[in-house]
Amino acid sequence: MKGRVHVRKMVNQLQDLPVWGPGHVIATGGSFVDCELCQPLLRRLPDRDLDEELKQGEQLLGRRQWEEAARVLEPLVAHREAARPLLLKALEELESVARVRASL
């Protein structure tokens, strides 16, 4: 997979309203460089998915969507220590003592 990086330089003297024009790359003699890009991962790392779910649970807490946050965070408690206080907050807001005991 290939990519192209363009170099730009300011061509006027107005610092608060710059105008950009082509820059110069010494190695190529032009205003850009072609390069190889790293291939994307074939599959996501499993820990990455857990991090995304933890982030989603935290966002739901911020929006005061307690039930949805608890639903997302409950399965994460076994894998992510950071999920425990977030889940506890959601369950406290729901006043669900039975779920607190079962989850923690």
C-alpha cells in the first residue's frame, strides 16, 4: 500500500491569515514524497475490544444511562479491574443491591 506526503510552506507574510503553497523536498526535487504504508492488522487484538467496551460504559455513565452502562460493564468486571468502580456507580444509581452482590 502506498501513500503520498505533500509538503507545504507559507507563501505570504500575514501570520493571522496564512496562504499555503507547495514546499520543497530535497530528496525528490518536488513538493511531495511517495512512501510505503504499513498494512492494517488482519484482526483486532481481543484486549482492544474490551477497552472499547469499557470506554462505552464510561460514556453511558456520563450520560446518566445507568441500565445501559450496567449491561455493558457487567461482563467486563472479570477482565478489567477499572470496570468495577464504574459498574458499582451504575448499580448504586439503579439501587440494585442484588445485582451489586451478584456482579462484585
